[in-house]
Amino acid sequence: MKFSSKVQRCGLSPIRKFHPYAEAAKAAGKKVYHLNIGQPDIATPAACFQAVREFAQPVLEYAPSPGIPSLIQAVQGYYDRLGTHLEEGDILITTGGSEALQMVLNCILDEGDEVIVPEPFYPNYSTFVYAAGGEIRPLPTTAEEGYFYADRKRIEALINERTRAILITNPGNPTGVVLTPEQSRMIAEVARDHGLFLIGDEVYREFVYGGEDLASIITYEDMPENIVVIDSVSKRFSACGARIGALISRNKELMNHALKFCQARLSVATLDQVAAAALYTVPADYFAATREEYKRRRDTVVSKLAEIPGVLCKCPEGAFYLMAKLPVDNADDFQMFLLREFDDNGETVMYAPGEPFYGTPGRGVDEIRIAYVINEADLSRAIELLGKGIAAYNAKKK
């Protein structure tokens, strides 16, 4: 049987591909500390579940293709509080932020068109771009520079006749990099000046640790044709299983095209939308407490990593991830070693190997992404296991 060249270009997620080996390790009696996936353990606000319990419609009907009115209005209210007003037609509710990004890319890319993406980047971006027929043009960064990419000359050097968009994640997954307002505005101006879309994946907006105000590129109302925002309740409200996202743009033509895909998949799950609308009623202190908790976890991980000889990492400014460069020859092989051969008192650790977070061949082979979404005590033990595992792995290699 023949399969498409598009699907054959796509790879398995580095975040999930070691799952069978982790399950085998657990079946063998090992405890596995999961640093590989961004699944927070913070309690989902009770309003989510209360809204579902109180749902009293006699028939669970299709929702409107653009989203239920109460959720669209809740999203409007959220952005009003950020200082920018959105019209109802500027918002399309999607099945997670992933579907929102897929829709945008399918609207703007033809075969061979390019999207500039700072690397390392969320690996599923590759899948979404390839499925739309496009190519990723990586914007290189280095661990030594703290994964800095907000340089106009570097960005403009990558623009050519096939470039259609710049895609950024702010705060960054997997790096935790947070753009300053000046840097964000500069990138938006590059997109405007070259007639490109600027797609901002902003699902980690609440998680910034330097006291900055929450920021969004959708506030740049002077360039409505260029700006697209990908949003989601998954991380903001610790509701990953709800699978509710939003595609946001003032570009009417783009939104009209995206509506075709919304109608083709009929609707997003009705109950999930009802629950998500209720989430937007939580008070501001929910976010403040969650932010402080993640900041403590970040500090724990960074301080413990600093104790491991040869590890290089920058303290992340946002999100709940960091990239670390390890003194190993291959992070994939090292992960397999940790799951199949290593344990310390019956315990081992799992992370996401770094190579699939890059678009440039050969980059990230000795890097990993850590998600600091478990409690501080477990994080401390997990990083201790990482250090012991590095020593055991390198000893075996000698």
C-alpha cells in the first residue's frame, strides 16, 4: 500500500514515543519520574466540573461551528481585561490550540511554502507544517546564548519568495524564553513590512516569572492583517483534557477561510465548551498562586541541574519547560538506557530528547527538554536521578 509523502515526513512525538518503554519499566517494578510531558498536576478549577454537572439540556446537540456563544463571550472578556477588544468574528473555537494552528497553516501554505520558526520548537509544529505541504525554515539559536532569537537581521536573512509566516511561541516551549515588548513588536513589524503572517502561540501566557504584565501580539491593532494568535485553556487552567483552543485574528479573509475547516469538522465538543466557558470565571488569584508554584518548581530544577557537572541550561523566564545540554553523546540513547538498564533504588527518570525539537539536522542530539510539572520533592529526586544516570551512562561508554 502507498502512503503519502507528507505523512512519511512526519515523526513520532519525542514527548510520547518512549511511553512503551516507560510502561515496561513500571511493569518491571521501577518508579518512573515523568519530566517528558507538559501535563500539569495543578488542580483544574472546580467551576469546570460544576458547569458539566449543571448541564441540563435534554439533547447533547452539535455546537455551532465557530463555537458556543458563551465561550466566545468569555474569550472576549478575557482579552478585554488584557486591554484589547475582539469582535465575535475574530474568534473561532477549536479542538485545542493544535487544531487552531493546523487550520491556519492549511489556510496559508501551498506546497513548498515556508514558515520561519525559532529552534528549538514544539515538535508537533513539524507535523502540522508538513501536513499542510509546507517547510520549516529554522531560525537557529544556541544554548550558550540562552536560545535568543529576537534579532531583526537574523530573521530577515531567512525571508525569501516562499516565506508565508513567522511562527513564535511566547513564552517559549521548550526554552522558557520570554520576549520583551520591544522584541515582540519588532518581530511583528518584520512580518508587516514583508507581508507575512505572524502566528503567536501564546498558550503559556499566564506563566511569566519576572513580574511582567501579560502580553499578546493581538494588541497590535495597527496590523490586523498580519497577526494571528493561537490560544488554549489547556495550560492556563490545567485543563489539558478539555481540548479547547481558539484561533484569533482580525484578518477577516483568513477567518472566513478557517471557518470552512470549522464547518467541515462540524463542531467542537459541546460539554467541553460549556466547561471551558466556566473556567474563564476563576479569579485572578488562581493565576497568581499557580505562577508562584511553577516558579518554585523552576528554581528547584535549575538549582539541582547546576549541581551536575557538565550540564548547561539557562534559567527559563516563562512557561514550565527548560532545555538542558547534557554531557552525553546522544540523548535518545541515554533515555533508553535510563528506562531499560538504569535505576537507583528502583527509580528512574524520563524526559523528552532534544533532537526532534530542531529543524536543523544534527542539532539537539545532546539536549533534553524538562517539564517541571510535578511537585518540588519529586523534581529534586528526578534531577538527582538524572545526574546519577549520566555518570552511569558515561561510565558504561568508556
